Amino acid sequence: MSESRLSVFSTDESVTLSFRDRIYVIERKDPFFNIAQLCLERRDFIPFYVEIAKREGLGPEFRDRLMEEVKRLQDELD
């Protein structure tokens, strides 16, 4: 079974995302690079999952599932 945890590694030149058996590299020239840096500063990892879904060609299905998960977690906190 693949590990489903997201790992993020950052350098001045790139941000590398490792999720399950896939690796995604966000280079400095990539428009998402600045967003990734900001997300790391804020420790907000949800945009990384959205970027992975985008790169995998998953759109509305992933968004809907992600929003369901966010709602479930919010309900647990309430």
C-alpha cells in the first residue's frame, strides 16, 4: 500500500512534492512557485493537494472531494 502522506521539500530553486508514489517538482519559473513558498510559510498544505490534482488532470471531482473533507474536519472541531 502506498503512503498517502504529503511530503514537501523546499530550496531556493524549487519545491518538491511527494505524494504516494508520485513526485512533482515546482521550479522557480513555475507560476505556482511563489504560492508554494507562501503556503510553506503559513503551513497551509491544501493548495499543494489542489496543485497535484491539477497536474493529474483531476478537476471538479477532486475539488468536491476536498471540500467534503474540509467540511468533515470542521464538523469534528465544532
